[in-house]
Amino acid sequence: MGAKNLVCLSLVLVAVAVAQAHAADICAKADYAALCRSMVKGAGNNPVAATRAGIEKLILATKIAREARLKSAKSGALGVCKETFANAISELKMGLDYLQKKDKDSLNIELSGAMTDYTTCDDAIAESGVVGKAVGIVKIDRTLLNMASNCLYLSTLT
């Protein structure tokens, strides 16, 4: 009888462990899963908290990129990036408001807008022919775009 109970308990523990392992990886289906995990670290398995954490980290990363890498940019491709990063920050902040209001459609519009801003920066650099001189900002811009993609994925879980 004791062995039978032990087997049942073992099966229950295995089922709980599997469920927790599955639930704990909210980023498993994200396009950039490893990046997603670093973005939502500490948010637990709550999709709203994870989305908020992801957007907040994306805002911070965009501000840092804008202020550190594009501080003196006034015109040309880098000027476009500076402007589009400012737009992305505004859209992401609006996205946080929509997340709070549980307006998923508007949240997704703002996140898609931010993705467009990062793509516009990338396109401006490519079209201007300064890719070789702007390798650092291109790498950062692609990371920001990947982060935005992850935020859009997380928003589908809310």
C-alpha cells in the first residue's frame, strides 16, 4: 500500500514539475527566445507582467541607444535613426498605457509602430551607404527590432 501511494505521489510530482517547467518558459515560442527570457527575467509567468517588463526594457535600451550612440546626430541616416528612436519611445510608452487599459489591439498597433521605426532606421542607413561607418548602430538597431518582436509576441499572451 505504501509503495502504491509513493508511485502516485511520484507521478503527481512529475506532472507538477513538467507543468512548472512548461509554464516557467513564457518565451519558449518567441522568435528570439533567449533574448525574450532576459527581457522578462523576474516577471514570472504572468503574461501582462512579462509584456510590461519587456516593453520597459525596450524603452530603456532605445533611450540608451539614442542618447549614447546618436547624441550628436543631426542629419542624414543617423539623424533619421535618432528621430525614429524618439518615435519608438513614445509609441512604447503609449503601449504601456494600452497594456494597463487592457486594450490589446491598440497595444499591438503601438508595438508594430515601434518595429517600423527600427526598420526605418535600418533602411536609412542601408540606403545612405554608410553601413560600414554605422555598424555599431546597425547591430543595436537589429537588437531593438528583435526586442520589439518579442514584445509583440508577449502581447499576444495577454
